Amino acid sequence: MKLRGYLTLGCVGLVLLTADVIQRTIVSLAVKVLPSKRGRILGRWQKLMAHSMIFIVRRVGGGDVEEPPPIPGRPGVLILMNHQSLLDIPLVVASVDDLYPRIVTRARYASGKPLISHMIRLYQYPLVDPRATTRKHLKGLAAAATENTTPVVIFPEGTRSRDGEIGPWKRRGLAQLLAARSWEVYLLVADGFWQAATLDDFLTSVSSVEGRVTRLGPFVSPEPGQPLDPFIEDMHNQMLAGLASLRPKAPA
């Protein structure tokens, strides 16, 4: 129903615009005045935004969104998630306990997006350009790994799925993270969201969302200097299996 879709997008837009003002003033000031509590302040604010988006989709949009399983929020945790919809970031943020995650993000979102662009700078999200990952971005990923004090999240597909399946992984950025250190790797796999992947899709399909989420892991990544391709291939296959486990089995 398009009316419900418009109401959902209207509520999301209002929250984003209001939160952008609060984040640029109150949250930013609190972090400057209380630097020792930066992690706690940013973590609570990020969680509030994530749960607000999920709440709107559930209560206003009528979507069925499963609570994501918890993932330990500690340094050295790397989370790989498949990419189906605009809700993927709220879902992964909601899943992380304690510390807030830093999310590998497309460089084009670093400016001009209410709340999101300022959040990227405030939380120091690592940036990538899927069309041409530059040396600067690769250095940023390496720094996010070696200076890591919070979990890191990456969407290896790099772009949202249009049919719900897991597409080929853009491995260069992931390999840069894995090469920098050994990680405790978790896979967060979601299904049922892809029909509302874009804003246009939301208008017509948000009420029909039946989202399910599962967690796989932890897996221990190779030590620096060890081959990465077998591990990346295994994670890709594990994610495919995780997606299959969320779907009804075909009758024999």
C-alpha cells in the first residue's frame, strides 16, 4: 500500500532531519566536553537511531522485522553482512553489544546526506569507492584494522541485491582488512528485505517485508602474511549457506 509507504518514508525523513540537528549540536558537544565517555555516548546514540528506524518500519510500515541476534561488541571483531536493503545498517548496529561498530561506507555518502554524512565523520567510518578503490581508501581500511578499538562492519557485495541472492564479493577492501591483523569474524545474514531495497520499493512493499536474520561464527581469520583467498571463499560459501537456512525448504 503506497499510503503506508509514504507515511513510513515521511517518518524516517523527519527523524533523520531532527536527529541531524541533535547530532551536530548536543551529541558533538557531549563528545567534546566528555572525551572519556565518547564511546558510550556514540554507542547509545547510534543504537537509538538504529532502533528508531526499525521501529518505524514495524509500527508505521507494518513490516515484520526480526530482532537481529547479538554479536560481541569488542575490538578485533569483524562483521560481514549481505546487502539487501536500506535496513541493513540499522540491523547490524542493533546487533552489536556494548561498543558501536565502524561501518565501511561508500565515499559518496560522506557529504550531502542528512545525519548520515555527519555520522560518517563523527564515527570515523572507513570509506571506499567500489568503482575504483583508491590508495587513500586502502590506507584508511588498513588504519581501521590496526588502530581498531571497536568492531568493524563491511558489506562484501558492495551494492544492494536486486533479487535477494548474494552476489559476487568485491574482495579488495575485505582483503585489506584481513591482511592487517587476525580477526574474530562473524557473518550476519539477512533475508526478506530485498523487495524494499530502494526508496521506490519502500513505497509499495514496506508492509510486505518479512525480514529474518541469522548469525554465523565466530571464525578466526588467517594471521597476517597467510593466504587470504581460501578464507574469503569459505566465508562467501558460509554466507550462501546461511541465506539458504533462512528460506523455506522446497518440498521433496
